[in-house]
Amino acid sequence: MPRSSAIAALEARLASGSGGVDAVGAFLDANAFPLAEPPLYTFVYRGHADAVRLRHWVHGLQTSSPFRRLDGTDLWCYTLELPDESRVEYKIEVVARGRAEWIEDPLNPQRARDPFGANSVVQARGYEIPDWAREGEEVRRGQMDELAVESETFGSARHVTVYRPAEFRANRRYPLLIVHDGGDYVEYAGLRQVLDQLIDRFEIPRMIVALLHPGDRMSEYAADPAHARFVAEELLPRLEREYPLLPDPGSRGLMGASLGAVASFHAALEYPGRFGRMLLQSGSFLFTDIGANESGPVFDRIVDMMNAYRAAPTAIAEKAFVSVGVYEPLVSENRALIPVLRRGGADVRFVESRDGHNWENWRDRLREGLSWLFPGPLWMVYE
């Protein structure tokens, strides 16, 4: 097990009695946590407990790693080795009086939010939050329209938010991007700020972005023909009536993460030639080469779709950007998708990151994905 030199020095001071009345308190005041000694990162918890564990979502590592308590103190620590540029979300599990509680790290101010709450974050050497993902005071902001799209397919109106870029003009025509889980992309991946920044920097063109808010997400996004029909036959015509869109498939894209990537892939597959661009992040592209699907009935349609596509790939989009975190369990499925897409005739760019299945990982890949699929004036000149 890796050992922190800073923790070892603290233990030596404690053992010699030279650390003063509250050597632990002084140590905590003098350092930031997790304690960074690249490539080692030490997680620290102070408090009375029967056991303390690190809970993280790094596929391939033990997901519950025990802290050790420093002799004669209430300080607990665990050291993890992380490659440069890694980013890992985690919680601390504290066991006391027979009760286990998962908490955010009290010593670490770094947080990442998602629809289920928040996690603490450790950022390894070399990782930085992209400047283009931050809201800029000088950046011109796009506007949001709220639409109720009537759907015979679903038997009710569906809520869609539409991003219009700054300096929108009705006498111009714009590319279109349809984003699954659009509300979550805005809330947890800063999509609105990213669009404002990249457009302002001329890295992507001014574009119309339709943000979808699913009903029954687990059903609709799992290769559901009804959802694909809604996107292609009901939503797209409504957007064409409401906004001045470019008509060619190369100017129209689908985007999503996790099941949202599956829904994007499936809609393009069901309506070939309708959408020429796909941005797929950490897709749940489950398949079976041998044996039956063991992922459960929710994923049966996905497995059937992927098995059929892998057997006979076709050109469903001209360009596809695929990203995945190497710390998530879906990395193998996403890697396996790339040669299949290429055999179907798509131009594919594939990016891996040292991150997990989370919204900030997906945020950090947006600049590369969007500017490759929809290059703005900057890239058109310099690439």
C-alpha cells in the first residue's frame, strides 16, 4: 500500500511527543486535502468512528477502501495513487455505533453536483477546470425559449427548451443540435455557458440547440421506437417551423450521455440520413457476443439493437464524436463501438479521459466534440 511522507512525518512527531498539544489540529490547519504528493493523494477524516472507508467510482479498483487510524488520535487516512490529469468523485463512509453514513469530505471544498446530490472531488496534478466552461462577464449570452411540443406518439405535450445564440437573426439559417437530458446538461455540465463561450470564441458557429426533458427516461431512452419517432417526426418538423435551420443533414446533430447517447444513436439509426452528426458520451452500448443479456429487461432493446448493428453496420451519420472515461465500467463497450461505426462509413473521433461516469467528465469533452462536429470560423481558418 502506498504511504504518504507527510503522514509518516506526522506519525513520527506524534511518537516523539514533539508535535505539541494538538499536533493533529496543526497538521490539518497547515495542509489542503486530499493531501497531494503526486502521484499519491491522501484522504483524511477526523472524528470518532469504528471504521472509515473511501467510496469512489473507479472501475477496476476496490470501491470500498479502508482508512487506517493513526495511533492515539482520532485521525484517519487512506492514500491512493492517481495518474496525472485524473479526476475522481468520491464520498467518505463513516461507521459509528453500528450505523454507516456516506458523507461529503469535510476537509475538501471541491464538489460536483448531479441529479442525486453532490460528491467530493479529487483533482490530480495536471487537471484543470476548462476556462471555456466558466461563465464570462464579457461573453454574449444566448436566450432560452420554452416550447410545449404536442406529441401524438406519447399522447401529451413534451417540454423542450431551445437555446438561441446571441445575435440571433431570423433571416439567417443555423445548424441544429438536439440534446438528450438537456436540462441536466445545463444544470450539471454548464452547457449554456459552454455554448456561449465557444460561440463567442468562434470555435463553433451560432446554432440552435434543442434541450430535451424526458418523461420516463429509462424506457424512452433505451432504444424506444416511440422516442425516435417523436424526435424525427414531431420535434424536428416543429423546430423547422419555428426556427430558420440549415436543411442538410451535416448541419443537424444528436447528442447525449449514458442512456442519452443510446437514444441519440437509436434515433439516427431509425432515421438514416436525417442527422449527420452524433456526439455520444459514455453510452450504455451493451451487446452480447456470447450468451444472453444479463443486464435486465430495461436493457434488452439496447442489446438487441447493438447486436444487430454490430452484425451489419450501416452509415447512420457522417461524423461521430465518442468520449468515455477510463474509470467507468462502460469503457469497453464504447471502445468496441468505434471500429463498428467506422465499418459503417462514419468519420469517428474517439476520446478517453481519466475520469468516471459523471457530468463534469462530459462537460470537459464538449469543446473538442462540438468544435469537431460543428467547426466555427476559427477552426475553419486554422485547421
